[in-house]
Amino acid sequence: MNSQDNSKIAMRVSVISIVVNLLLSIFKLLAGIIAHSGAMISDAVHSASDVFSTIIVIIGVRISEKPSDDDHPYGHERFECVASILLAIFLAATGLGIGKTGLDNITSGNYAGLAVPGILALVAAVSSIIIKEAMYWYTRGAAKKINSGALMADAWHHRSDALSSIGAFVGILGARLGFPISDSIASLIICLFILKAAYDIFMDAVDKTVDKACPEEVVSEMRDTILACENVRGIDLLRTRLFGSRMYVEVEIILDGELRLVDAHDIAEQVHDAIEEHFKDVKHCTVHVNPEE
């Protein structure tokens, strides 16, 4: 699948995400206002933040698909990491705002004055759980298909929204059963879910920005692929690094020191081609030849 196909998939998923989140956030906001539920209003704000986050994903994916140029000779894949970091920051800010509101209500001590949420808030919470969980699996599937970190971050944003809606449901139900403060406690729990999602997204983006090595199982599989190439007698060095959603590989192979230069070059080419054929996310592979001592 080429970069244009990947971009089309990402754009289609993003547009669907924007439409769903807009409709859902409006529904939850109205339900929260009509049913007097602070937890549902907080959940509506969380859903509305998804719209902004998806726009960030669209921008990040668009830029990352641009070909190399004079200013960016290694490509633009890391711009997708920048999009994920911005998304994490925005998500954390949203969570802190929601948590502050809930904490203020809890510490105020005026629990008797808190409104009891109506049944509409419960309906909105259940609807949100079902819709956002479905959006999580849909977006996650697309992210895995095109190996998009920003799209995967957006998928987890959907999951965090589904989890926050579960918290809202429990809080609203508790308030209706005679514990008004439950609604505010739910807002605080929602804050924690959002902050955890923001942290995971941020750390994943940072790993792909600071040249972190590929997972050990991937490196091990690369090693087996190289040693399976004919005439390769060993590996002196195998170094990998993440570059956005792609990978760079540097390998030093051991060959018979009596080989002609042209033959050694051909074997190095075979190793190069084997790596790029078996690992589609490899952007560039460098093979160096060392003579066997």
C-alpha cells in the first residue's frame, strides 16, 4: 500500500471521526444541561476536544506524507509525532479543566445544593459508551493498517472518551440513587482517564522522535532474516531507530575476506533487499561489509 492510499484511509477515518464527535458532543452537552449533570457536561467537553484532536491528526498525516526536500532530506514522518504531542498536550489540558470543576464541587461541602441528574443524562452516557468504543475499534484498525501513530493516538482518544462515559454513567446513577456528590466524583475520575491517555500518547510520540530502538522482537526477526541470506557468516553490528512511523536500519555483516569486491557488494545488496522486503516500515537500510578474521 503506497503513501497516497494511506493518506486516503487516514482522511476518511478522520472525517468520520469529526462528524461523529460533533453530533455526540452536541447531544451530550444538551443532555447535561437539560438533565443538570456536571459529569455529562464534562464528558461533552471531552468529546468536543476529539474534534480538535482529529484536525491535528489530519494536519500531521498530510505533512508526514510529503516527499523529501532540500530542507528535510530524510522526509517528514516526524511531523506526525509533532501532531501526537500537540494532541497529548491538548488532551491533558482538557482533563485538568474537567478535574478542577469536579474537585471544586467535592471540596465545597455544599452537597445538598447539588442538582440530581435526570434520566436523559443516563441515556446519553450509555449512547456515548457504545458509540465511542465502536469508533475506537474502527480507528485502531485503520491505524494498524497504515501504521499511523497519530491515528492510533486518535483511537486511544476515542477509548478514553468511552471510559470517561462509563465514569459519567456510574456517577449519574449514584447521584440519582441519593448521592449527589457522585456526579462530581465521576468528573474527577474522567480527568484521571484523560490524563492517562495523554501520557501514553505523549511518551509514544517522544520515543519515535528521539531515535528509540525498534522493539526487541523486531530486531531479533531482522537478525534472523540477515543470517538467512546466503554467504553471510555473522553480524558484527545491528542498529535500529524509529523515525516517526518508519524505521532506519544499520547492519555490519561478516563475509569471507577472500571474496571479490563485486561479490561482496552483491551479497550486501541481497541483505538490503531482504530487510526492506520483510519489513515494510523500513525507510532506509545501510549494509556495511566486514571481512571474516
